[in-house]
Amino acid sequence: SSGTYNVRATELARDRRLKTLSVTVVFLDDTKQLFQLEKRAKGQALLELVFTHLELTEKHYFGLQFSDNGAPPTLANTDLMRWLDPTKPVKKQMRGPGYFYLRVKFYVS
């Protein structure tokens, strides 16, 4: 035995056993962060993880969007972007890979 193993495969197997969901959040500066949630977690749980990670206090200005077709957002497909509903399970709202995009909902001028 060489003493090596596939870390990603091991992590995926562990995640299946633990009933967790891995999602990636793309921030406003295009950096990405992976978050782990319980499979049945609601949108609010993901929002809280993101807000805590960013140390945001003005939470009501921000939200997470995802694409209806699983594609990254572009100017051409803005109509396919949906806001994450904090009251519904994240898993039921996801389309394709778990990519969410932090967005400004509105701002004060």
C-alpha cells in the first residue's frame, strides 16, 4: 500500500453519510467559499453562514441568487436568476451544482 488515498472521494463519502450538502457561494469580488449545510437546511441557514463569514451587519441589503438553469449569471440570463427563499429548503431550490451568488438586493442612495 502506498499510503495515499483520494481525499475528495473520502470527503464526498463522508458527506453522504453525514447527510450534508456542499454549496459554493460566489461573493461580489468573485472570490468563492464552500459552505456545508445539513441536507434539509432552509435558505436562512445558508444566509446566516454567509453573513457570519463576511461579518455583515446590514444583512437586509444582501441576498443570494441562483440560476434556474444552473449556469453562472450573465447579462443575457438575468431573467433566469432567482433569489434564495430563506423559508424553503436549500436543496429543493438548487438547480444543478450548488452555486449561489451574493447580490445586493437594494441600496440606499
